[in-house]
Amino acid sequence: MGKRRKRKLKAPLTWKALKGSSRLLFQFIAKASPWFLVGLAGFAIFWGVRGELYADTGFNVRTLEISPARSFSPVKIQELERQFIGKNLFSISLNQAAKFLEKDPQIQEARIYREFPATLRIEIIPRKPFVQVQFNPKGPFYVAGEDGILLEVSFEKDPSLLTLDAGETKFQKPAAGSRIVLTGFNPGIELVKAFWAHPLGQSESIENLRLSHLGEATLVLKKGPELRFGRNPLQKFSSLDAAIPLLKLFPKRLFHPF
């Protein structure tokens, strides 16, 4: 068998390539080093100032300002004071603190601000009861916000809230703070809001919103018929205008207004 020939590196060519690469690297470092040094100095200054601010007890929280004033119970306020009073304003993550407060189902949104030198301001947007869901004619009402977050369970009907009849759906027993999961819930809520804004909503009031297990929405009017809108109610809502004359002639009939 013949001997394999070893490939020899071309030394001059390799050395030239190495020298060229090294030259480009040094040129890059020479050009970038001023900016690198500036960035490094800026970072060092920032870190030093940050350390001074964190160590300054003058920025420790001494006051909590809560708006609206009755957003929390006295027990909750004491809990917040234990959590924030005495902490440095700069060490508090405002986003994390807001998310912590929003775990309370009664709070839809929390906004937290630093007010120097030593005040933490908390603004609360409460979650308002909007709908009461009933899974059984003799069962309780699950009171929830517009987004479906459960606020409380009541055995008395609240006439000021929208009633959602979910008797045709699978029974649920949601816990406080959880979301009521119903097929067609959000489209049904949007349907009700559209009806309230419609001229017919000025003369007719809703007895309840009914959802089937398929998410088909039906509006039951107090003085009129049932209006069935199906699974995509807003797409068919504009056809309600054509049904208004029929509603006046046959107020007790069931209509598909599309």
C-alpha cells in the first residue's frame, strides 16, 4: 500500500492570516474601548449611587396612602404596613407589589407609586359585581365581575345585577377568586351590553341571559319574548332592528331575530 501524503500547512499563508485577524481584533478593541470604558464607568457610578440610595434610611417607607380610603379592611392595612413600612422605596418592585394585591378577587387593578421621600401610594380599582350566575333554579347565585371572577356566593337574588341562567350547562362550584368558565360567557356579556345601548334596551328590560351547553345565548325580556341569538350573538345583533315591529305585534312569542 502506498504511504499517505501528509498535507503540509503553508506557513507563510497561515501567518499572514493570523496577523490580519490579530490586526482587525486590535483595531476593533481600540475603537470600542472608549465606549466600553465609558459604559463601565457609568455602570460603576450607577451601582455606587444605587448602593447609597438603598442604604439611605431617609427613603424608608413611613407612610402608606391608599385610595379609595376604604379599599382595605383594617386587618388588610395592617398586613400591608408589615410588608412595606420600613422598607427602602427603591427596593420595592412596584409591579410585583401590584400583582400581589391583584390576587385579591375584590381588586381589579392596583397601581403603586413612589412619593419621595418616604411614602408609598396605592391606588385601587375595585372589581364591581356585574352578573349573578345560577346553575340550578333552587341553587345559590354566584356573583362575579364582568370578567367572570367570582366575588361571593349569595342565596338571595340581587335585582341590580344581570342574572345569567346556566341551568343547561354543566354544574360548577367555583371558589372565590376563580373564574367562572362557561362556553359563550364573554359573547353573552357583550350581547347584554349591546342590548342596553340599543333603542330597544331603553324600553325593554332583561329578565335574564340564558346560555346553553353549546354557548348559545338567549335574552329573556321581562315584558316581551325570548330572543335567541345563537353562538355568535354580536354577528346577528344588527338583525334585531328588523324584529322590533314583530315584537310590538306579538310581544309574547319566541323570536330568532336574524
